[in-house]
Amino acid sequence: MKKYDTIFLDRDGTLNPDPGYINALDQFAFYDFTLQALKNLSEDGNRFCIVTNQSGIDRGKIKIDNLSEIHNYILNQFYENGIELLGIYYCPDHPDQATQFRKPGTKMFNQASEDHQIDLQRSIMIGDALSDLEAGVNLRMDTMLVLTGRGKDTQQNLGSISPTYIMQDLMDGANKLIGIR
């Protein structure tokens, strides 16, 4: 397996289905394969960090307390499954007033790197959106496009972006990474 310093994960469309603006814990569910894929990757000592755009906050569609409840649930699920999650970083910015924290900006990654001494150039970004891939490319990380969520649409609109890997889903991606020697 190729050893990454940290595996960065997008949330909606990558770890869980994305119906749009998840505002309550009862609207959130991991894909059936998510936790097993992450457990498989974590067996070789990989650690994870979630970086997610959550513009629903600025749009008034997601309450911050509800987002915190969802993120606490995610943290607990990682903990209960023995998966090292360094943190969940989210950006509430509306796309029309985006700061460099909103992907494809890189400030969430830079903050995580500072908080956890992450070597970004020895890390990978896994996501379903062009902004996920662009952030990874901007930081000279490996990138993986998963074809869940918006992934199939993203694949049709990559432009000059060339992901390191294009995989059906996170489990397929985990199997690919585990197989790399």
C-alpha cells in the first residue's frame, strides 16, 4: 500500500448520499460501505481528516447546532470503529462570498496541517466534486474522484484536471490503495 500522511475526505457524496442540505441527524447516513472501507484503510495506520463545504449554513438551510450534532455522530462512528479521525473542518461560506476556506480554496487543509502536523504533499484528497480535486491539485496532493454523489457528472467535466485515481466508490478506492505496493 502507498502510505499517505493523511487521507482527506469530502463528506457529502463521498462518505454519505447527498440529498442536498442535510440539516438533521435523521437525514444523515453513511453509504453501506463507508465505515468498512475506512476500517480497511486504517489497518495500515492511515489517519483521516474530513474537509467539507457547508454553504447551507450561510444560505440559512442548515442550523449550526444541527451540523454539530451530525459531526459529533460522525466522530463517534469513527471512534467506535477504531478509525483515527483527526478532525472535521467545514466552511459555511456561500459560493458567491467564498473565502479561501471554501474548496477549491486550501485554507481548511492548511489549518488541518497546522493543527496536526500533516505533510500535505504526502497526502491524498478523496471526493466527488471538481472543487475537491482542484484543492488537492493546488496543494500537490494525489487525488481520487469517486463516482458516487456528483462524481459521474464531475468525471464528464474534468477539463484540465487529471485525478490520480477514478474509482466507483470509496470501497473501490480503498481496495485500490491497499493493493498499491
